[in-house]
Amino acid sequence: MRPHLVIIDGMALLFRSYFASAAMGHFVRLPDGTPSNGAQGFVRHVLTAETIMKPTHLAICWDMGATTFRNEIYDGYKANRPAPPEEMLPQFAMAKQLAARIGWKNYGIAGYEADDIISVMAKKWEDDAHITIISGDKDLLQLLTPTTRIALTQKGYSQYNIYTAHRFVEEYGIQPQQFAAVKAFMGDTSDGYPGVKGIGEKTALQLIQKYHSIDGVLASLSQLTPAQQRKIQADEAMLHMSYELAQLTAEAPLTADLSELMVTPYEAATFEQLAQDGYTLIAKHARSLYPFS
């Protein structure tokens, strides 16, 4: 039977868990006063995902610092993002440490984003496993294949909006690998690159549906409206740069073997120790999900 690899966007789940509870002032401090709401929420989310997705293999992917190769392409990349709140700062390392204590494998490479590590894994093992990627980031839709699906987080720990390659083609009218070209035209305000000013998501999608690629659009400029021609010609350099930024790389130097990611049964002692260390929400959640003897 083909393995089922679940790849977790650790950054997405950590931020999601932090802000969901911090908004209500619930920082869930450890005995020494360190806030742990995001890290404990992240672990609870992954534990729940395992019971739903039933993976045979599991990997957690992380950003490794704020600067990546995309900042060398465009210095405005993610420049408008606010710094993480002070209460969140200790929880980046905490989340990785908790994952390791539970037995999950953490992956991150300096100069690359978690999305890039996910991309490398998905492309490396697409012929060897069924793959489910868990994230809240629609940029990952470009990784969809007949063997790779994307589970976009929704409400709580257990609800997902699941995309397959078939569903994506039906909804968008393009292939998943063309999604980066759509993003290049429309830009991405959260990532800080503008694309072509005045071209929104609807028009960007229509252009790629009809002309298939950025080069196809540029070769057919005379067929576009005068306004569209002016906008694209004015921002052609940014269009090409935005395309570089929107594409997920397959070149990150990841050294990992699928066998390293095999899921093994949990032991009650692991979560008992976490409870003693102040991670009571994790221990309680694990006991509710797994019938420890």
C-alpha cells in the first residue's frame, strides 16, 4: 500500500493558533511565566490532524528567519509585515522543541520559506506517496497533482477545505502550475509584491485561462483592451519579478529520506512529562484522542 505523507506548514499553524487565543487574552503561561498558547495550539492541531488524515509519514516545515532568497530578488518582499508580538517570540523555538519531543521531524533551511521546503518534499515524493499538505496558504495550490492534495485550514482544529487537482481545474479553469502566473499579474499584498497595478484576481485569472502563460499574454497584447495593454506595459518588469516571487522552488537543498518520517505510536509517558512541564493542554488533548494503555 502506498504511504500517506502529511506535510504540515508549521508556521501557518503556529500563527493561527497564537492569534486565535491571543485575541481573547489567553496566553496559557508555563510555570515560569512563558506564554505557550501558540505552541500548545499548534501541537493540538497536529494531533487532531493525525486522527483525521491517518498518515503513515509526517513532516513539519518551518521558516528559518525573516530573510530568504526572495528578498534578494525584491527588497520589498514581505517588508510590510509587522513583527511578531512579544508574547509569540519564545514560541517559535518552543513549538519545534515540542514537535521533537513528541517524535515529529522538523525541517527548515536558512534562506528558504516553509512553503519552499513543502514544495521540495511534495515534488520529491509525489511518485512514492499520497501527499496531504496542511496549511492556510493558497499559494500552495500550485503544488496540486493527482497524488498531492491541499487541506486549507478552516474553523477550529478539525475543519479543512480540501483541494485536489481535479477540483482546482474545475474551479479555476487552469492547471495548478499556472497559478503562480495568476499571482504574478494580481500581486500579493500580504507578501508585499504588487504585480501589475490595476489587474485584479478576476482579470488575472481570465488572462491565464485564455493565453495560458505570462509569455502568452505578452505575445497577445494587441488583443487586449487599451487599458490592459497600458497597465501591463507599464509594469512588465514587475510582472516578471512577481512571477519569480510567486513560484515555489524545487531547488532547496533538502536532505531527507521518506523512511525518516514514519509515524510511530505515542507513549503515555511522553505526554505525562509534558504535563509536568506545564503543557497541560497538550497532555489533556492527547489523552482525549489516543487510548493509552
